[in-house]
Amino acid sequence: MIKPHNFTSRWWGEPVGVVQDAGFFGLDPQTQQSLLQAYAWVEFQHPLHPAPPVRDLARAGFYQVDSQIKFRINLSQLQPTVSTVRLNCQFADEKAFDLTAAVIADFSHERFSHLPGCTPTRINQRYALWAQDLLAEHPATCMQLML
């Protein structure tokens, strides 16, 4: 019921899990705790409706820190504006670039900031690691915008 979250585990440095099956919260507390023991922490990812009751999440040691909305911006259809005409766009497959934790703005309201011991620097390291993976695996879809 709990799957290893490989990318987050690599970033965190310990096994991290993800629950996507709401049936986990119907298990008895002893079974839940037994399954959770293999992980430093576990994230629950599930559509808001029909999510388990909040009290069931809390009973298992979970709490809601954010909601994610899937969306896509069709950049090929974006009309120029006063702001965008000043931007220089560079794709990673045309001219390689790197993104490091040092140049990422802090995400002060990031969901991972609620984890004990997680600092803005550590969160920036997560985003840099993610960006580096994307740059390596999909350079044609990675772009850098500069003034």
C-alpha cells in the first residue's frame, strides 16, 4: 500500500514513501504503523474527492499541508506582452545550462517546510536536483528565461 518514492528518497537521504490508496486509512492503526515503519516519512497523494475523512488521516499521523492543481500553460500560444518581449528564451538542447540550489529563490510556503529538520536550503536542493534530472532527461522542453 505504501510505495517507495525514489526521487524524494534520493533527495531526503532516507527511504520516503507515498500512499495513493485511500484504503490505507481503513486499516487498523497497528497495521498502519507497521507499514509506516520502513520510511522516514510518507506522503499521501489523492484527489480531494473522495478523500478519506480528515480524522482518519490525523489518526494515522498525516495532516494536509497543501493541495495541488494540475494545469498546463500553452507557451506556444502565449501572446507577447510588454513584460515578455524583454525576455530571452534559451532551450537546454540548444545551449546547455545548469540550475543549482544557490540560484533558486526560497519557497517559504513549500509543503516540505513542514517536515522536521527541513530548511529552505534543503528544499532548494530538492528543486535543483529535480531541475538537473529534467535537464538531463528532457533538454528540449527545458528553457531558461533571462532579461
